[in-house]
Amino acid sequence: MSDIFPKWTNRLPLMIITGVLLVGTGVTAGVWYYFTNKYTNVGYMPVQPVAFSHAIHADQLGMDCRYCHNAVEKSWYSNIPASSLCMNCHNQVLKDDPKLAVVRESFQSGQPIPWVQIHKLPDYVYFNHSVHVNRGVSCVECHGQINKMDEVAQAKPLSMSFCLDCHRDPAAHLRPPDKITDLDWKWSENPKEAAIKQRVEGTKFVHDWKVESLQNCSTCHR
Amino acid sequence: MADALVDFKTETRPASVPVGSALQIKAPPAELQREPLVTNQRSIGWISDAIAGVAEGKTPTWWWIAFVPSVVLMTTCFTMIAYLMSVGVGVWGPGHPVMWGWAIINFVWWIGIGHAGTLISAILFLLRQRWRTSINRAAEAMTIFAVMCAGIFPLIHIGRIWLGWWLFPIPNSNGIWPQFRSPLMWDVFAVSTYFTVSLLFWFMGLIPDLAVMRDRAKTKIRKFAYGLFSLGWTGSNRHWSNYEKAYLILAGLSTPLVLSVHSIVSMDFSVSQLPGWHTTIFPPYFVAGAVFSGFGMVLTLLVPLRKLLKLEDIITVRHVELMCKVTLATGSIVGYAYAMEFFIAWYSGNPYERYAFINRAVGPYAWGYWIMIGCNVITPQLFWFKKVRTNMLLVFILSIFVNIGMWFERFVIVVISLHRDFLPANWGYFRPTWVDILTYLGTFGLFFTFFLLFLRFVPIIAIAEVKGVTPQADPHHPLGGAKEGGHH
Amino acid sequence: MKTIPPPCPIPETGPKYWRSLDQLAETPEFQQWAQREFPAGASELTDPLTRRNFVKIMSASFLLAGFGLTGCRRPVENIYPFSKMPEGYVHGVAKFFATSMPTRNSAVPLLAKSNDGRPTKLEGNPHHPDSNGGTDRYTQASILDLYDPDRATRFTQNGNNVASDTAMGFLTELGSKAKANGGQGLCFLAEQSSSPSRARLEQVIAEKLPQAKWFVYEPVDFDIQRQAASLVFGQPVAPYYKLDDARVIVSLDSDFIGSEENAYVNIRRFTKGRKLSSNKDSMSRLYAVEALLTLTGANADHRLRIPSNAVIQIAALLAREVLRQSGKVDGAVAVAIAGLIDEKAIKALNEQLKPRDVKSSRAWSADWINKWAAECAADLLNNTNRSVVLAGHRQPLAVHVIAQTLNVALGSIGNTVLLHAAPAPKAGNIAELAQALNGSAVDTLVILGGNPVYNAPANLDWAKAQGMAKTVVRLGYSEDESSPTNGWNLPMAHYLESWGDARTSDGTMVSIQPLIEPLFGGVTELEVLARIAGIEKAGAYDVVRETFRSVTGGGEEAWKSFLHDGFLANSAAKSMSARVDTAAVSQALASAAPVVVPDKDKLEVVFHRDYRTDDGRFNNNGWMQELPDPITKMTWENVILISAQTAKDLGLEIKNREDNQLKVPWAKIELDGRSVEGPVWVQPGQADNVVGLALGYGRKQTGRVGINSGYDAYAVRTTKATHIATGAKLAATGKLHQLSTTQDHWGMEGRPIIREATLKEFQEHPNFAGEMSMEKPPVFESLYPNPIDKLKEKAHHQWGMSIDLSSCVGCSSCMIACQSENNVPIVGKYQVANNREMHWLRIDRYYTGEIEDPQMVTQPMLCQHCEAAPCENVCPVNATSHDQEGLNVMTYNRCVGTRYCSNNCPYKVRRFNFFDYNRRPLEQLQGPVYTTPILHKTEGEWDLLRWWKDPDRGTRPTEEWELLKLVKNPDVTVRMRGVMEKCSFCVQRIEGAKITQKVKAGASGDVVVPDGTIKTACQQACPAEAIVFGNVADPNSAVSKLKAQQRDYSVLEFLNTKPRTTYLAKVRNPNPSMPDAYEMPLSTKEFKEHGGNPFEEVGGHEAHSETSPTGSKKGAE
Amino acid sequence: MAATPNIYGILAEFETPADAMHAAEKVRDTGFRKWDVFTPYPVHGMDKAMGLKNSKVGWFSFIGGVTGYTSGMVMIWWMNAVDYPIPIGGKPMFSPFGAFPPCYELTILLGAFGALFGMLFMNRLPRLHHPLLKHRRFALATHDRYFIVIETTDPKYSENETRKLLESVGSKRIELVEE
């Protein structure tokens, strides 16, 4: 009878249990990491048709975000500037640079530049830029230090729980309205002090501006 | 060690048994005779032979005749599910205001059927009803397959089947959890627990019997398969000691489980505020109904099976009678519940409540209501008569009526309550579609495919348990070898 | 750590989702496409970007939605910014433009919402002097026509495609050729229009081409109002009714709430005269005399049902009484009117009213009709200067003449009836044109709009007549029955694509400006006429601009404000005084036709304008087709309406088993040798021996929506009797036909769902509505506090709604507005029969009393936003929940579709997407076997593959989907199959307003949205102002004040769901001296019969505990 | 003590449960430790005859049940009331009553796991390879015979004496079982 099952099979249950535990942990950890926005979206850096550098424009030249993204305070949508806006400067600066050929061509032909969209939310999420930037939420909260990026990459997961982090505790993220587009701004160079100040000032903003900590479904889904 | 095979038929018969009266042993003294659970004084070895023989012998023709259509029906079921998933729930009948239709009816019906298995194996075990041993294995198998059929429906009835996993508390990047106030969440836990525990219970009971099969196996594949699943069971008494304790605990756990599952299923209705659903009587009424329907189904299955498999000595007329009595008792409880519902509706003074019940009896679906009353309240009353209980054909027919009646009970609750509720402007009607019907019939294919496979490969009666209840298994019984005056 | 993903090739086309599609502008594909589609118009693309040109590009670019790309880490979504930014354009912010929708002789002033260049929603223009922002259902639905995939998309000559330039060139050529012979042989057939520009062009053509002839045809013609007034007052005038100033209103078959012109204005004025803020207020009283049960009759305090051709008798009876006591009208008129009275006919009619069932409790007497008229007349006389008599457009001239005479006699002229100057059109009618055609006197026939082959009187055999012209030029909105084979078919531009002008009923001049360039290059009537007239600047814009200059003399500034406001301020017509032209009146009365008392073998036929498809113009409009008729609640077809008694007499009884199989007899109606077949339906309250045939269905050549819907009543309609005919026969064919209704149970079963009282009862028992509530259980503190109560303290608003059932007339405008605002799909006739219609807001209609003469009540039913919502706690996945402002929110993307919430909703206002209604074409919603994507191909591509490439498009043909998605509101998620949906109180508007307020607040705490800022779509569309929405936490808000009224009640209050939507009970105002006076409304009586009594002082609660079971089925059979 | 290493033990066969039980009592009284009785079904009274104590399986089940109940309550409380409290139907964020049904089910589920896996653990099953299972007569242990096996590793084991003992208690057939 037992010739079917050699002696080593008696160790089988232990081996199976160990194996299942190991594989199970691995799969769970893998799914946890690789199947979430933190992995699938963060770091997404597609090749853009024009090698536009935010680092040069926003950081070195000190241009305000809203010079180009001028609808951000008025619309749910933060617009990508039209080629004509690029040409405001670039018909003088670097006007013959080959890197800008696509922009010039677009301006002349009227055909838009096919920028690749990076920050994308599902259609059923109604994120509104204007209400955030007008009420003390900086660009940096969702887009990261885009002013340091030569090529834009997604910095934050932009998942629902990412949104909830801020919505549950707005005091930890609000800043003075004039510092919204200053992506390097900090309450203090000393991180400890900055944290304390953020808490104190943030709580004050929440109170004074009547900021609601909204985690209702209707806040984002309609 | 192929020669290690033992020919059970020739070598192992107790020496005391004369060859001529092949499978019989001497009758005990008259004063010791009780109504036997195994008739014709069969020996312990015979029990093994008879039961294991079912799975070992040549596949009978009737099995194929039953199996082929079952597989066809099962395929139909899966085809219908694929059609449903690819098109939408609209291929079924539900609409405004009857948003649940056959799917939920079938779910409750199948899960109710499942209850008999657990009841037989757990509650009767705790109550020391030893007659359960010859039917519990098949009843448990029936439970598992019925719960499988039942479990399909809540899963496929939802609009976006591929998101069904949202009903489980799995961490996700949306940071959102299930809503545990919903009876449907309770259902998820109840049904999955029920299925799992039933399976464990069944499997545990199977371990010694699979060892029997292993030890009788002649082919390598059988040896391997039975050997693997019997987990190396030897029949050690030290093992039996733990085993019996565990079995007792499982029976103890299954008893409140079986009561809770249908109570929770009933809460799908009673927690709502719909007239006809919003009733405190539902949990006991549902449990009674479930047992009623479950016994109905056990009878439907076992009455022909004992004949086909020649197991009349193990599943005796007495067993059938006892099950008829349980059916009679639970059927009466169910009938009482129907009456009570009407009384409470009248007594409540709530016109909406009253209308809901009057509408059952005289509304557009009155036919459904009266089928239910006829099958569930009137037919079981025939079991008062011994003549009916012992007439196998009649029992078989009546058990089918019970099954039909209980399906209609769920139809009455789900559809008739929903179709006319508070605002008359909403009132509507429900009609099943061909997909509803084929899906439901398809689950019979699923059920019988599994059940027939179970008949072929697994001992359909708990061999060890049946052995344990025979007098010759009792060391204190003369047939068990005890000396005069017993021994303690 | 992260690597740059492998470079994805740029996909061939742009974004996939229509919401992000707006981000697409110009692409090479578009250019190619445009050149292919608009070979003539492609050059325009190089024009400087004006707003509308940009809009055209935007819209057209949607048509490029295409193919996703797989194989990369995630599909690449490209963003296409503008190459050059249009001025003043902020991407993503909706804009509103004033415009108006032209109707027959009038217009509806509008504010049209434009999302990134595509109009998505229409609202009334509240700044217009004769508008409160309400609209009618036709207006709300008209936006869907813009995106109708079946509209005409091409220019054709003899059925062959031609370039638009060729076609327009032909018109110019036609004009110059005609000029040579003075327009000999040139005929125009137009629809009615109030456009000053068209009038001007008509004038120009008349001058340049004196031999050319004008004809006007409307199948449903309201011009009789003007004709009668002009006749009575001896000068060209048209009446305008100020119903709000009237205390007594008598409708002589005038469905001024439903099917008359400018019903939305009438509703506003009518309900304004009946608003009650407390039991001290008074309200007007409405008497209706009619054959069919119309919305007006349903809202009347007293209603007399009588065959249509006999209405003149009631008019005469009234006039006799009134003129006897009023000295304002010449005695000769009184004599002429008295001469019309046919006592024998009245007696016969009276006999028909007599209840035949001995068990009937209906009152009746031998002089019922006379008494009714006498008391009604007495009431009118008691309210001189404050009463009004209206005659309906179906009635002959004589009735209108009597009505205006009555108005004069009652002193209404100048008070409740204004006379506005209205010059008579110089045009022939269609019969004359047919004669000319048949006499081969027409070389070129220019048909401007309309659909004469379908709707011209049957005896004219128009299809043949039209073929007699040498050339037919037809400007049509779709290629339909009237598209000529012998000539040109020009696609007509939708009014939202057109320049134009019009006048509203009060005479105010309104502008029509395009929100979008014509999607398929359609042209307007004005452009066609201008070309033929040989006007140099023949663009519609130039024509309208020129008209504006010539009419008003206004310059650029005035023009700009005209466009901006949408109307010309102070341009309303002046009220004129007039006196009765006795001779003309007497003459008109003398030619009145004698009354024919119909019987079951000689039935009277009434052709009526359909509440949904109008005269057929909305036949291919899915919203209208699926809108249940406000009275019959039938969808997707018209029915042959007869009374219960007539049905019995003719053996056409209908067994309504309420089992989703509404099989009714298919009957044949014969009239003067012509016949048509259709399904018979019993209409409670309809006069006996009268058959109602709704126009607008049974079209032979229409779009994919309207095809196979209903029967064609035009087939038996002749010039002899355009509205009322007698001598018809109705007989069963033996066949049965299944109808689709949204409500097959008629009675309220004595339940206090709609609560009613008479004005007198309301005055004496102001709290009657509350008294009808069920006995409350002894109230204990809730075991647990409602978490909402805690959130309320922190939230800035608490939303609620109040619906005044006294004001709701059941017009259903709100239903279409909701459908338009919230992207509510249509499901088709088959699915409606399965009770799967998707309307978030429905209008429940109940009849009470006997089927012969019931009272009808309507109730808008939508999500009640219960504070203790039963739907929420049964959802296993948190898909429906509460927000802190008291909204019951539905998160579609979380819904798995258990449908439990719907089962547990006592109001059953939740709707489930049983199929992908947005992605399945209608014909695939026809069961019982539905196509499965596993086995089906669309446009030659396997559905699953197609789905993989673009999950949104589904199995709709690409062109259909690309067009239909343009009508979607981008602020509302388009729901997929398997999810539940319901009224959200227009949460997108609420959130939008809150965001706007917060953006405005910036770094301040001024975040509370002021009252009145947010209007829900239904509220905005409601001309009756019956729906009010707002912040209930603010005691000064409009909604709080309404909820504080005595009539306020919650439906099913005993369930303690604490609805945020409450109703104001309905109050009727019967005249106690009328023979059919009632002490309490019939529904209240029914409630009382079931044991309740709201009018007993001693604690209503005790009375209610004795309620008996409600098993009886009233009214249904 | 001098058992050959390839002998597992000595196997005595009995025909009736009574015989086996009496034999077991003798073996127990002799003081053997590493021995066992093998029966086709649990023989009533055999535990006592072998001198076995009450099984400890119950504890596994108890621990499982307690774990199930508490983890259920904590999970539901944390998910619905702490991590993401959403107002639902006017009901409290957490109530032990609403949470009871799932917790009840979890109690049973983990209790059942405890019972089954506790039993398997106590019995050191699955053990697919066993010397007895190779023995040809032993297959009858699941049929209708009763066996007593005394292992060679038992300190009291001695082939001859043990065999005699087993013979004395009535076994008709005694064999050695190879490892």
C-alpha cells in the first residue's frame, strides 16, 4: 500500500504549508506593490513631442505656472498652453532652435502638438483645479516638484486613497494663497519647525476659510 | 507488494459465518432485539462491501442515462451565465419594481435545500439520532452541491459581476471598504462560511471511509487518489479519539451555523421595510422552511437511490418514515408561519401591510400563492398516515411537491411582495425569460453532475459510522463478542 | 529607480473618452476628414478662428474618436492643446448663450449651455419679460434633434449627392431666372413663422417676383385665434391671455396647459393665479368643457365632457346667460348666439352623460348640461373684468367668435385678454397649392421645412401633387417622406446652428444665434430665401442683421445687446382696444355647422396634437418617444382613445391585467372611405362616442428611433375636417397589440400619497395634509443618533426640495429637462414594457372616482433624499450613501448592481441599467434574444475586439455614437450597464455652484452659496414654479418658507425615512353651486372611505387606526 | 530493547471488538506506551481501555472561535467607523448588533478550522507513508478486524514476551511489521 507513497511524502504537508506561506506572502506583497497606482502610475514619463523642460522655464527662468497654465484658476481643467503662447517668447528667444521646430510648425500650420497626457484621472472623478488652487492647495501636492523636472513624470499615485489623505486632513497641506505656485516654498528650512508651523497655520486656515474635510462620495463623483 | 491485496470476499469473512448464508450472522436473542438500523443482520464487513461496492463496481447504465443529460444541463447553465455576463442582467426578467427575480429565489431555494444535510449530520448527531448514519453522507454531499448551486446566483445576479470582489474586505488603493450594515454582507459571510464548514465537515467524515476505499483499491490510480485524500488514516484509536472530539465540535458548530445561515438569508428580506418582507417571524420561519425543503430533497434523492444502489438494508423504510415525520413537522411549522403572517398583517393595522398579504391571496399572482399553500401546507399533512410514509412511490411524489412548494414560497416572498408596494404608480409585474428558466434548470445539471460523480467515486454512506451503530460493533453486545453478563 | 517606459508610438487618433475629447482640436485626420465630408466647406477651415468656426472644429473633431493603443504600460492619451487660443475661451468652463427656439407663430426664449463648443442643455431665458425661465417639453427635447444621427446630412439632386455650393448656386440661379418672368410658376410652401426676417424676405420676394406665390401649411394650426379675434374686432389682432389675473377661467376645448401654442406661458400664468401661501389666500377657478381628457381638463375644478363638435352648444349656453346680463355686446349678437342653441341636441347629449350603471354614484339630472352652463355663467358674471374664456384651436371659428364675444361681455378685453396687432399673412393654403400643382401650374416648388407628404390632408394626395411640379426644392431637417425625387433636397440647419429672429407670444423680438456651426453643413430658411430673392449678402447672419437694422434702426451696440440678452427690450406688442364688429360676428355665427350628436355607429373623431411628437416633428426624438404621455402614460406610440362606455358599446373592452402584457384590441377606424388601424385604449373621462387620434406617429420614412411607432392619423384626416370629424366607424380587427406603459395601475387605493382638499376645506382645516398621516408610534429617542445630525452642525448647507402639487399641472417638461441634464438614456418600447424605463423623475398619475368621469392628479416623483435612507443601509459596497449636506448620493463607479437598494426604496425611484443603454443601439434592446458581443459583429468587426479598442462605443454604429455623445452633459457620469442610478438633486449643479462660491471666496470663509443660485434641472424647466430647491438649513430660503407652509407633507411619512423632498398638498377650488360640486376631492373621499378623515377636529390619529385593508381596485377596469 | 531496526512493531489481530478491548486493557496494564489499537470504526470504551485522556482538540477550536469573533468585530469597527466612516441610512457608524452576524459566522468558520486542523495536527496527519499501511493483513483494519500494534521502540518491547502477551489475550494471528 504505502509503496505508492515513499517515506519522504511524510514531509510533504510541512513542505506544502511552508510553500504556500512563502508564495502567498510573495503574491500579496507583489500585488500590493505592483498592482497599485504607486507602481503603475508613479514615475510614468513618456517621451514628449517637444523636449520641454519645466526645470528651465519654471525654476531657472522663474516663470509662474499660471503664465502657461492660465485656466487653472478658472476651470476644472488646467490647460496645456497653445503653441501661440510658446511663440510669444520664442519668436524672439531661440527662434531658430531646431528643438523648437515642432512648436513653430504647429503655430504656422495650426495643428496642435500631440503632448502625451501624464496625469490622468478616470472619467468618473470630477477633480477641479480651480477650487484647489484658489483655496490654498499648491500644485506641488499632486504634481510634485515639477519645477525640477527636465521631463515631466508623474510624482504622486493620484489614487483615491491619495486624495483622501489630504481631504481627511487638509490642515496638513494648506498654505498661504500667494505661495500656491511657489513649489519650493516651505514654512521653514528647519523641517521640524516647518511641520509645527504647518499644523498651526493649517489649522487656522481650515478654520478661517471654513475648509471642509470632505470625504463624501459626491465631492468627487457625480 | 501487489500480492498484499486481500480478497475481501473470500478471505476475511468471520469464521463463524457459514459460507452458504453468505452475508448473515446469527440473530441475537429475542430480548436484545431492537429495531435495527441495518436490517437483515448484516455483518460489519458486508457494510464495507455493500457501500464501497457502489463506487467500485461497473458503472451501471442508469448512471450514464442520468449523467449525460446532467452534463448537458450543466453546460447550458454555464452558457447562460456567459450570455448573461456578456449582455447584462437585462436578459433576465427583473424590472421595476421587481428588481430581484429568479436568481434570488433560486439562491434561497438551493441554500434551503442544503440545510437538510447539515441538519442531519450535525443536529441529529448531537441529538444522538443514530439512524442519521446511513443518510448523512449523501445528505452532506447534497448540501455542498446545493450550496454551490445557490452560491452561483448571488454572484451572477449582480450587475457588474467582475466587481463582485468588492463584497470582500480586501485592501485597495481606493481606501474604501464594504458596508457591513447590509444584510448582503452578512450573506457573504454566512454563505461562504456555510460552504466552507460543510465541506470541512463532509471531508472529515470521509477520511476513514476514504481509507477503506484505499485499502480496497486495486488500481494504482485509485490507490494513489484514495491514499492521498485519506491522509494516511490508519484507524488508530488514538486518532479516533481526537477525531471523534473534532467531529463532535464540528457538529456543535454546524448546528448554530445552519440555524444562522438561513436566518441571515431571511434578513435579506426582514431587514428591509417592504410590506411582506419586514417581518420578525422570518428567521425561524426560514429555517423551518429550509429544513422542510431539504428533507424533501433528501427524500427525492434517496428513495430512488436506495433502490437503484440496492441499499434498502442500510437506508431502510424506517429511515424514510423518520424523514417523512421531520417533513411533516417542519411543514406544519411553515404552515403556521403562513397563517401568522396574515394574522400579524391584520393585527398591525397598517393598511400597506394588510394589502400586501391580501394581494398575495387574491392579486395577480394568487396562483403562485395557492401553489405554495397546496404544496407546503397540504401535501405534508398526508405524512400523518403510515400508509403514505411507507409507500415509496408516494413519498417520492410528495417530496417533489415539497420542493416545488418551497420554490414557490420564495417566489411569493420575493416577487409578490415586490410587485405591489407602497405607491400604486410603481406597481408592476414580473415575468421570467427563457434565460431565467434555462439558468435555473442548468443548476440542476450542475447539482446532478456532481452528485452522480459523488456516487461513483466516494462512499455514499458513512461506512465507519454505520459500522459503529451495528450491534456487532459494540464490545458490550453479545454480537460484538462480549461474554454473557457484559463486561465493564 | 523607475525607468522610462518604452516609447509608445503616437496613436493615430486622439483621446478615447468623450469627456476628454474636448481636449482634441485640430488634427491632420480631422483635416482630411473635413475635406472628405465638406468638400465645399473645407476652405473655410483656413479662415481666421472665430468662435463658431472653432466650435465647428471642436465638434467635428469628436467624430474622430478612435483607437486606443495597447502594448504599452498604459494606453497613451494624447492632449491636443489649441495651436492658437481663441479669444475669451476658458477650457472646461461651460458658457451660456441667449437664443430662442422658433415655434409656429411664436418662440421660446432660451439660454443655451455650451460645453466646449457643443450645446448640451437648454433653459428658458428668465430675463425675457414674458418668461420665468420655464420651458415646455418640446423645447427641452429639441436639443436632441440637433444630434439626431438620422437628420439630413447631404445636399442631393434627384437623389444624388451634390456639393453644397452647387445646390446653393442653383438657388441663386433659380432666383435670377425667376426674376426674368416675375416669378411665374414659382411657389413657396412654408411653415408658419414669427420671424421678422422671414417676413422681410417674403416682402422682398413679393416685390421682386410678383408672380411667385406663397403658401403656408401647418397640420396643427393655432392661427384660428388670430382669425377669430381679427373677425370679431374688425382689425388684425391676436389675443394674448393673462390667465394669472383671471379669477374664473373657462376653457372651451382649449388645452391651454397642454397642446395649445405657448402652453408654457399659459402654465406660468395659470398657476400663478392659483398659488397659495396660507389658508387666507384665494385662487382662480377653472372650468373645462372638452371631449378628450386633456391636461387642462385634468387640472380643472369643474369639467364637462362632451363631444368636441358640441362644445359650441355650451359656448352658446354660456353666452346666452352672460349676454343677458351684460350690456357690453350688441343685442343682435345675443340673438345670433341664442339661435345656435339646439335644445334637442343638448338633451341627447345630456342623456349620454347619464350613468348607465345603477351602482354608479355619479350625480346627474335631466337638465345637467343647462344647469352646468348656467352656474358657470353665473360665476363668470360674478367675476367680470377678472374672468376669461378661451377656445381651443381644434374648435371651429364660431366657437372662437363666441369666446371672444364672451370676453367682451365680461369686460375681459384689456384686463385678462390683451389684443396685440397681428397682420394677416398673405399666403394661400395647402389645398390651393395642391390644386395649382395638379393643374401643372407650378414649375418650381420650394418647400421650406415641414413634411407635407406625411402630414398634408389625405384627400390632397400630396405625394402625387408634389410630383407634378417640374422641380421641387425642399429644405428639410431629415430625408423623409417629403424628400423629392424630382429635385433638390437641402439639409436644414437646426435652430441651434442658425442665425435668425422671432417674436414671442407677447410680441417681444428675440434673437436666434448659433451655438455651433452646422454639423452637417445645413442651411436655414432665410439663406434659401435670400438666395432666391437675389440678395447679395445672403448669409443668414447678414439677413438677420439687416432685419434688425430695418425693424429697430439699432446700431452695433443695440445689436450686441440684442444678441447678448436674447431679446429686444421693450419690444413687446402694445395692447389695443377694440370693439365688436357685430355684423361680422353675426355672419360668422350664422355659418356655424349644426351639432351632430355622435353615437356608437357614427363616432366623432378628434385629431389632436400629440403631447410628445407634436405633429410628427419630434417623431425621431428618443426622449419624446419614451416620454410617457402625461395622460395615458403610453410610450413609443399613439393609441385610439375611446371612453369606457364606448369601448363597451363597441365590444372593444380592454382587460388591463397589469401583468406587463398590455394587449389591447387592434381596431380599424373608418372615416369617409379612408381608414387606419391602431391600438384601442380606454381613456377615463373621455366623452362617449368620441375617438381621439393623436397626430405625429406612423411615419413611413423616419429615423431609427421613430420608425414603427404608432399609426398615422393623417391617413384619415382631410381638408373637410381637420380637427373634428363625425360619422366614423370603429371596429375590432380581431388582432391584439401590446402597448408599453409606464404606469398601468390607475388608482391610489385610498392611500394618502397625493393629498388634496377643496379650497373651502383648506380654509377651515389648514392642516389637513398633516392630518392624513398615519398614526405615529409613540416616539422614543432613537437608540442611536443619526450621524447626519452631527454633520449638519458643521455643513454649510442642507439641501431640500418642495413640490407644490397645486401648481403641478403634469406637463412633464421636468422629465425631459432631467433626462437632458443627467444623461438619462432611452431604452426603447420593448424595455419600457419590461418596466425598465430610466427616468429619474417620473410623474405619477392617478385617477380617482368613476372611470367615466374621474378626477386626475399628478405627482412628480423623484428621489426623496431621505435622511434615514432605506436604500443606503442595504448596499453592501457603500455605493449609495449620504453626504454631509443631506444628499443621498449614488456613486456609480462603486456600484456592483445588487439592486437591493431599489427593492428597499419605498418610493421606487431608483433606476437600473439592465443593459448598456448608452452603448447598445435601440434595435439591440429588443428581446427576448439579445445579441451577445461574443457572437456579434458591428461594422465588420468582432464586438469584443471593438470593445477592447474602445470600451465606450459599444455596439452602436460609429457615426451614431460619435454624434449622440455630443449631447451628453460632461458634468455627469455616463452610466454603464449593471449600475443603479437615480435623481441626484443635480449634484453636479450643486457642486459646481459650491466650487464657484469657494473660488470666489478664496482665502476667506464666504463659502455659503446664496439662496436661489442653484436650480435643479426640473425646477428650472418648470414653468409653474412648482418645484423649489434650496438650503433648508437657512430659514429664510425659499424652500424653507415653503416647507413651513400648512400644506407641507411627506409621502409615506410613517416609514420615518425623513424625506428631504416634501410636497405641498393640492387644493381644488370647486364652485359649490355647480351641479357637479364636490365637498372633497375624490381622492380624499376615497381615503375617507378607507377609514381616514383629515377634516375631523378630534385627533385624526384615532380615526386612522381603524383603516381597513385596501384590496379594491378602483378605476382600472 | 533488542529490536532489529527494520522491525516497526508487532501486530496482533482480533475478530471482535470485545476481544480487542480486553487485549488492550491487558496491554495497558502491562505498562506499554508506544502501542495502539486499530479499529474500522471508533470502538466505544476503547479510550478507557487504552487509558487515553480527553482529547485536546477542543482548545484549537476555542482559540479559532475567539479569534474569529474578535477579529471580525475589530475589522468591522475599523473599516466602517475609523478608517472611512460614511453616513449610511441614518445608522451609527458602528454597532455591535449590526456587526454581529458576520462576526458570528467568522467565529464558526475559524472554530471549524480549529477543530479540523487541530485534529490533524494532534494526529500528525497527513502521514501518507506508514509501515503499517504496507502490511497486507493490516488493510483489514478498515474492514472488519481489530489490531493491536506494539512498537519496537517501546521500552518494554521484547519480541518473544510481547508476542506471548498478545497470544494470551486471545489474538489468533500475530505478525511482525517491517519498518
